[in-house]
Amino acid sequence: MTEVKFYENIADELLKFAVIISKAQNKYVFCKHKNRDTWEIPGGHRESGENIMDTAKRELYEETGALEFDLRPVCVYSVASPDNLNGHETFGMLFFADISRFEAELHSEIEKIALTDELPRNWTYPDIQPHLMNEAKKRGYL
């Protein structure tokens, strides 16, 4: 069973991911990878030596084409799953972005984005991403 936990902070070097819950025109922004039939919250891996805020900015641009946005950290999250890293807890930073302008075309592995009032029914990570959305809502971001 996948377990998702939330923290206020953690040692910076433990943060491996940035996930960015996003809205534009007061609608949720989700992305669809070219090789999948599912939807996900923008985000990805932190590169070596990269500041976690810079990871969030880079991933938000790469996965949505966002050019102008207000980006704020929400909290630290962790995921532990028996089928991933032998159940060891991995950490990421959850962000919220309000996007005001997008690039005309996407230039990454993302096929398309969707602006919607509804949450996806077919999540890429159904055991993780709904928990992230709920936590952001509890904290007043949604």
C-alpha cells in the first residue's frame, strides 16, 4: 500500500521531486504525457545542484508551457510504497502556481495540457496525486 505523508519542512538535500498544483483562469491545469493515456499534476525530478524552487519553475514550464506565474510552496510530502525503493520514504516539495500566461506550443514529453473545473478520473499516479490535491485544499490553496 502506498503511503503519503505531509511535513512542514525537511532537510533540503532530501527533496527529490517538485510537484506543482496549478490553476489558470481559475481552472485546474493538468498535463498528459505523450506515452500515457492518463493525466497528472505537473512536476518532476530535481536535478543535481538545483534549488527546489528552480526545479518547480523548470518543471512547470517544461510540462505546461507556463511563462508567467505566481509560485508558492505548500508543504513537504513523502511517498512510501512497497513496490518502489523497497518501501523507503522519498520526499518532495508540493507547490501551488497561479499561471497567467502560457507559451503557444509545448516542447517536451507532454502531449497536451487541460484546463478544467474537474479533477481527472484517470490519474497517472492515483495513489499519490489525489492526496496532494486534498492537502493543498486543506491548507487553503484550492
